[in-house]
Amino acid sequence: MVRTVNKLFNIRTPEWPRLSLLYLMNFIFIASLTWGELILEAAFLQHIGVEALRGFFIAKAVISVVAVAVYSAFADRIANHKLLIAIFLSGATAIAIGLFLLNQGFVGAAYPLLYLVVFVPFYDVQAAHWYTYVNGFYDTRSAKRIIPILATSVSAASIFAGFSTPLLNNLFEPSGIITIWIISLITVSLLTWLMPYLLGDKKDAQEKGVDLLPGFSETKEKEPSVSYIENIRDGYRYVLQSKFLRWMALSALMLALLQTFLQYQTSEILKRELQTTERISDFTGTLISVASIVILLFQSLFLSRIMGRIGLANANLIFPIGTFAISSSLILFQNLPAAALAYLNRGEFAALGYSINSLLYNAVPLRIKGRARAFITGIIVPFGILAGGLFLLTPLISTTWFVPLLIGAIALAYLGSELVVRKQYGHALIKMLEQEDFSFLLSNKDSRLTVTDPATLNALRQRLEASANYEFMMFMANLISQVGGQAAIPLLADVAKQSQDGRVRAGLIDVLVAADIQGNHVLQFYTDFLNDPDRRVRQSAIVGLQQLVGPDDEQFLTPALNMLEDPDLEVRAHILSILANSEDFYAISSAVQALNQLLADPLPAQRARGVQILGQVIQTRLTRGLDNVSRPTFNLTRHLCDPEDSVRLPAALAVEAISKNKVSDQVKELILQQMSGLINDPVERIRQATLTVYGRLGKTESYSLLVQALIDPSPQVRAVSVDTIVEAGRSIIPVIHPKLNSHDPQLRKMIAVILSRINPDEYGPLVKSYITHNLMEIYRNYSRLGALTPLASYPTIVVLKNALYEQNQQLLNEVFYLLTAIHDPKSIRLISEALRNQDVNTRANGLEALEALTSPQTATLIGQLFEPDLSSAKILTLGQEFWGMTPPT
């Protein structure tokens, strides 16, 4: 039974408790709000009049800005549940004031105030914050399943409230219904506060701090009191910087304008056709109930599946298209049925559309989501309502064509803006993944520590000296250098001199180098360790000296040249690598002699270091426009034929770096001649470097070599060949297009990748077919693995299964590579990393981004391969569903 219910509603068992409580909260809130709105709207039209709506729209817009000003001051700074409670209680307080005025007979003041409460703290502020509050519990893909179900609480509550309104009218006066409204808001506030306790996830609210050391304090900067203007600037800046949010803002503006005109036109028709409060409220109550039943069934049984099949961005177009159709009917007919549809469009239909639209904000980083939505909801939307009210104040309002014309134009603009939002959603998800990674790196630098007295440094030093753990010692040393500044130098120097461990001495020097502390004390500190018996210490000291005074300063050059006789290779090589950046390297005879010794050394490791340094010397001369590089280049290319892989590899990498520069024809011919034999080198990276060099320096005939590399067994080598050929642009298409008819399937595939990257519109379908082919082969392999499971005890079967797993991994990697031919490679890389992440939220965002770029089917097939509980049975089920795949026998 439980499984049936879960499958019917697309909800997992552990999700039911929280969902049920959220559902109850929203049901109570919406039911009481509907009672209040039905009574107050009808009373407003009868006692105040339709004409007053024009001024009401303006007042509503201005008051909304003030209300959102208060909300935005606390958005993202106060816990979501606390802010939600504050919204509920502030609304209850305003309703109580309106109730008092109504009981005192001030009808003209009470009904506008109460009607404003319906829209400002609830439809404006609470509606914006509710889905921010709910989204905080779920990741992107979980929200796609759960929020549509949660949104049915709106329909269920509306059905209940609509059908029960006549009964309430018989039992209570309007003041009694308003009192029930207040009690309901207090109840929802209580449930919000109790939720962590009821679900058993309450964390300790008061975490006591402990002073680890006297005089040491962590200065966590408190958020300053931010003004409303500053909050608006925050939201404005976030929206301005994001193309996705800019279109979201424009869409919200168009909808606010449109709903204003629809409400005015609808109210005019309702007042004209129904006239009294009772008839208006009876009609709208029944209308809401019937429509809510239809919407409830649609949301419960179809919406989440529709979103899963066509994608969120496409599902978001349901409401804009419906709004355009309803607006058109109101323009054409202007009768009660058309007004009924328009009335629902700003109520029940709008709630459905908002529940989908709110999911689009999952493409906005969490740290800015609240303020960005506050800006759009609190500034853009009220501005649209204000503009709509001002339009309705013009003399043209008396004509029969003005309002219909406005409705038609704005409805079309709204639909157009939502079409652009659909396109931008996928790009925004990619950017969010980037920004989330960037925010994580920034967070490591976010804390600041302050020393309050010298005793603190001594206490830290004692902790440093007392520890025998190297990692903790380096942590403490880094802490001392950060908080002590110049005062940390003698302290760390004493500890280093007293230490018997060369690793610790070198580490302490590295800490000061990283801290970039200046001064004569630091100079002396580094100099004292240049003759240390441990080579790691000497190397760290010379690095610090170079950073402190510079590589051309005599205080560095004198000890550096002396250390060219150092017995340790790493020390000599490091000094040579520093000197290699000098324009006068060949004027330093001792450096040239030391380099030649390395290049001629019988040990491969020595020659490899010499090759690296020689390449650095040549690169320095080329980047600075210096001559006389032919001879050193010849010396470098001789090592391309070295019998040792460890020597040829740095030589090839050095030539690859040199090829980025403008070189003479003589140097170019020399390099190409020496590298021609490396296309079949056993070392993969050497083959890559060879292709890169030929692509940069080679002529037209080099394309035959590049095409040959397209069938290299290494995916990395093939990728380099593809990148190099693609750089030739459309002119290469006639040369490689005939290769699509090659008998080699690998060559055909790589040619399709090249053509698709050059002209994705024409050749993109070729790559999509190869993606499908790879996925089918992966799923077939999993079917074979399932069939082999009963035989897993045989060693040969284990080998076979491992081979299939390796082939699947190669095919899956190739799928992502193929995707880069038709989509932004950086975006695909981010998606690939997200899908491989251990965090379920990150995987969900990655899969959502993949769906936005490809299709729900492709995203489902690929996403299933990254599920932690991947099984052959699930794979076979999907294979049968999409391709009719049958298990092997």
C-alpha cells in the first residue's frame, strides 16, 4: 500500500513527515486567507466601488515597497522559519486593527485596510518567502517532485474554503470570519515554530564558545545594520549581474502590469453582472472550489510527471501560455465566463504558475536567492502595479478600447519574456555550479583573528613547541605568522633554530615565505639557514630570499651563485630555474657550466632537470624578444631522441611551450624535423605535445598527420588532434568531410565531432546519434553484467566483468566528450563533476543542468549511471523502457 501511494504521488517514504506538516500549514493558511479574501473583495466592490480600485492599486504598490523593505532587511540574515513566523504574526496584528475599526463602524477605513492585508503581507511578502522557506529543505530535483504536491494544498484549501464560505456566512458575521482568520494565522505560526521538534531535527540553539587561550579572540565580523537602500542595492546588483535574473525581473514586471489590468476589468464585469456582496462572494467561492478541484487533480497526478518529462523550463511556460489565452478571451468577449477565467488567472491559476516558477530560483546561488527574490517581488512587482494604477487614472480609461489594448499588448510581452527565461535557465544552472565552487574557495579566507596582548603569542608558541605533530605545528606556525606580523619573526626563528627536525625547520621558513612578511629581520632569518645541513631547509631559505629582495638583487645573487656548487641536485636545479628567468643567463658562466653538466649527466633524472631549465631559458628569451635562440633550441631538440622516457617527456613539453611564441623559420624547421618521429612515441603525453606543436608550427601537409592521430588509442591524443583541426575553421570541412565514409568507425566518430564543433547546426545530429549509440552500448554491458552475476565465482568471469566495467567507463567519458562538440565544454565539464560529486544536492543540480542542455530522456539515461545504488535491474528497466532492450540469455 505504501509503495503504491509513493509511486502514485512520486514521493519517497522518509519525505512524508515533513511534507505532511508543510501541507497542513499551507492548507490552514490558504483556507483562512481565502475566506477573508472572498468576503473582503465582495464587500469592497459593494461598499467602496470599482473606481476605487485605481487608487487601491497605487496605495497597494507603495505599501508593498515598505513591507518588502522590512522583509529584505532581514532576508538571508534571519533563519527562514523565524522570518516566516514574523510575517504571519504581523499580518494577524494588522487584521486585528482592521477588525477593531470595522466593529467601531469605520467601514470606509476598515475594508480597504483589510483588503490591503490580503495582498501586502501575504500575497507579496509571504508568497515570496514561503517557497524560499520550503526550498531550504530540498535539493533541485527533490523540489521538482515535492513542491508540485505541496502546491496542491492551495487547491485543497481553496476547495474547502470556497464550499464552506456560504456556511460561514450563515453562522457568523464578517467580523466573526475575520476572527477565525486571526486564529488560523496564530496556529500556523505555532506549527512553524514546532516543526523542528516534531520532526526530531532540532539542533542545539545555544552553542557556548570556549576561550582556548587567554588574550586570544576570534573576531567574527558582525553584519552591520543594513539599510533598506543597501538591501535594494544588493538585490539590484545581483539581478543586474545575471542575465537570467534580468529576464525573470522583466517577466515579473509584465505579469504585475497584466494582473492589474485583468483585476480591474474583471471587477468591473463582476460588479456589473452580480452587483451585491452576497452574489459576488457566492459566485467567486463556487468558482474557486470547482477550479481548485480540477487543479488539484492536475497537480497531484500529472504536473510532476509532466515536469519530469518535458523539463522544468518547458513546464514553466504552461502558465504564461494559459494567461495569454485567457487575456485574449477577455478582450474578445468581455462577459461573465471570460471574467471568471481572468479571476482564476490571478488566483488559482497564478498559484499553480508560481509554484513552478519558484523552482527556477534553484538556478540562483543560495546566498543571494532571498535578496534577489525580495528585489523582484518587493520592487519590480509593486512598480508594475503602480504603473498599472497610473495607467488606469488616465482619461482614456473611459473608452472601451484602452484597457483591452493594454491587456493584449502586455500579455504578449509577458509570454515573450518567459520564452527567453526558458532559454536562460540552463545557462544559469551552469553559472551557479561555478559560483558555488568559487564561493567555497572564498570561504576558506573568511575568518579573521586578532591578537590582544603579547602573552597570547607566547601561549601560541608553547602550543607549537609542545606538539609533536607536524601538521598541527604548521597550523600553529601559520596562525602565529598571521596574527603576530613582525612580532612572529623572532618567535618562529627561535623555534626553527631549536628544532632538530629538518622538515620542521623548512616548514617554518615556508610559513614565513607564504605570509610575505618584509623587513631586515626576515632577511637575516633566511640568510641564517642558507648553510643548513638539510637540503630542504637550504632550498626553502633561498626561495624566501628571492621573494624578499628579488632575483636581480646582489643580496640574492651572491649566495645563489655560491650554491650552484651545492651537493644536492634539487637545490642546484632550483637556483638555475631562478637564474633562467634572467636576460643575462648566458653571461653567467657558472650558471651555464652547471646547466651543461646537468644536460650531459649519465643519470636520467639529472638530464631531465637540465632539459626543463634549458626550456625555461629559451622561453624567457622568446617572450622578451631576445635573439640567439637557435643554438639552445638545437641543444634542446637533441634530447627528443633520448632513450629515456623521463628525458624525452620534459623535452617535448618544453618544445610545446616554445611553440606558443613567434619563432623564426629556421627554428620552426628545426623543431618540426626533430619531432616528426614522435607521433608514434610510446608516451601518450609526448604524442599530444607533438600534435600541438605541428598544429601551431606545421603547414597544410601536417593535416594528414593530425587525421592519422584521430584513431590513436588514447582519448587525450585524439582530443588534441580534434582541437587542432577545429582551429582551421570551415576551410577544413572539404578536406575531412569525405572521411565520414571511412571504414574505421573511430575515425568516422571523430570526424563527426570535428564537423559538429565547426558547424553544430548542420552536423550536431551526427554527434547525438553517437551519444545514443554509446548509451545503448553501456546499457547492454550492464545487462551482460547482470547475466554474469551468477557466475561471479569463476576467475575468468571476474576478468570479463572488469573489462566490461572499464569499457563502460570509457564509453561514458566519451559521452561527455561528445557533448562538448555541441555544447559549451566548460559547462559539460562542470556537469560531469557535479554528477560525480558525493553530495546529493550537487548531483541533483548537475542533472538538472544536463536536462536543460539536452533532453529529459538523455539526462535520465546518463543520471542513472551515477546513482549510488546503481543496479543492473534498474538499468535493464530503463533499457526496456527507452529502447525495448531485452536481457541476454
